[in-house]
Amino acid sequence: MPNKIKVLIIDDSALVRKLLTEILAEDSSIDVVGTAQDPFIAREKIKRLNPDVLTLDVEMPKMDGITFLRNLMRLRPMPVVMVSSLTQSGADVTLQALEIGAVDFVSKPVADIAHQLKTYGDELIEKIKAAAGARVKSYQGKTVTTLHVDKKHTADVILNKSTRHHFTTTEAIVAIGASTGGTEAIKEVLIRLPADTPGIVITQHIPGNFSTAFANRMNGVSALNVCEARDGQQILPGHAYIAPGDKHLLVKANGARYHCKLCDGPPVNRHKPSVDVLFRSVAQSAGSNSVGILLTGMGDDGARGLKELQETGTTTIAQDEKTSVVWGMPGAAVKLEAADYILPLQQVASKIVALTEHERRFGT
């Protein structure tokens, strides 16, 4: 019988500690070995109990979660799942935690915690299991991350697979999908791209309250203009469009131009937004005029979509196992033989530049 995943819960709320313990106890593969109400107690229990995964609250007495996380990832790197409030300030702090090295996060409701927190039970358990197998690195000024879920549908519920358009433009478009570890992986790609890169559309699994903060954060570090996608927005060179955390992002051809289309349909592969939905729409609207990229992430969302892109003549890229926080999504694509290139994260941007060189030099 495989060893159980040992979890230490760190939260200043006795109620939250109790609820998280009860939720995780429902899974036979997880063992909550202890709880701590502040980072100083947690530090001693980490030494004594040697947990596999931590859950960590952001706001705590004596030392805030970010300071504790920074020290932890520098001195004893280990998988951490943040427990964050669904607020704007919570989103900013959580993205900072993912940058430092947290693997993922779950949302803590701001009201009716006893009832609402239990609705996140399946998500929390899934993320604890993914975190236990994640690759974490010591904190050296930057690092790694995230997210979401429901009932499993395919992209057929949003976009019929048989639909295929005649491509009337040679304008290039780049489509990127990611999940766990993706916020930092996407950043590593965007910061290496020149300002004249063809338009980029991005689906990252992330809650609705967090996607605006994520887009703003990417805009601040990239030469590209990065924004949260709006329905009907034209996709322009030098711009990147990130799917809102509560809607699917599709690409639609309108004459010789591409536009963003937002869809409020059901989750696909238990995700909304879904990478499979984005990739299928790009396959139908842009075909071989696109580049498809699948980065680190839990599960298999995007793998079939990358294959559909490849079948249109699109060049496809999957992040390699060594540099992925979780090699679920890109690994699934590799198993489907959907990736033309399997690359370390640090080489993805240069490959995009090489593949779209004609568009950058000559335009459309």
C-alpha cells in the first residue's frame, strides 16, 4: 500500500483548521499529521513531522504567510498550497505567493466559511495530491503555480468539432494554455517575447476574481500589452489576451482579422476557462497560421485541443517534464503525439520568435 500524503495545516483560525482537517480526512490517501496557528509553531512542526505538503493561510499573526513562504522556499523548499480569500488584495498576494514558489491555491470564502469551505473539498484534495508530486525549487527571487474545476465535459459542449472555416488571412496567432504552475510559466514566456510578437491568446486555469490581477501583473513585466480579454476585442500584434477566470475564451475570424469571443457555457474537462475550447477555436479560425503551446498543469485539459491544432498543420509545443511543476497537461499531449516540439520552459519564447519571424518582419 502506498504511503499516505502527510499534510500540515497552517491557519490562525481554529475553525478553518478543523474544517480543513475534516475535509482532507475524507480521502484515505491523505494524512493530516498536524496543524499550526502561526508560522513559528509551523516551523517546529515541519522539523518534527516532516510533512509532504503544507496548506498555508496568507494572513496570520506574528509573521505573514508571504514572509514565511519566502523563508521556507529558500531554506527548505517543499510543496505548498495557499488558502486565499477571494478578494482583490487576496488575488495580488496569492500571485505573489505563486511567484515565490507555492504550487497552487484554493479560495477561502469571506462569509459562511463553515458551509462554503466544504464546497472546495474536492478541489483541495485534488490539489494536495498534485502538489505532493510537484517539482519545487528553492526561492532565488522568482519561482512557481494554478487552477479550477467541475463536471467533466469535452469541448463539444462549446464548439462543434466538425466546424472548420476557410482561412482568408496569413496573420499569425499564438495560443497558450496552462494550469498548475502556469502563472509563472506564462510569465517566463511573455517576458522573453519582443513587442512586435503576433497576437497571443492565453487560457490559464484561474478563478474569476484573480484573472484581472494576473493580467495586470503580466502587463507590468512584459514588453507586450497584456490585458484580460473582452468579448469582441480585436486580436492585435504586440498584445496578449488572457481569458477571464469565469468564461471560456475563443478566437473567431472576422474577415482577415481575429477577435476574442467570451462564452459562459459549462466547464470543459471540469475547467472554465478551458484550454481545449481555446485550442479548438484557434484550429477552426486560424489553422496553420497559428502556434499552439501547452505548458505545465494538472490533468489533461488542452491535450486533445493541441492534437486538433496539429491536425490543421499548426506547429505545436509542449513544455518538457523537467521544467514543468506538474507534467499532467503537457504529458498527456505528448502521449497523444500532439507536440511537434517538447521544450524546456526557457526555450519556448525563442521558438515562438523563430516560428513567427515572417509575421514580425513583414506583417500581414
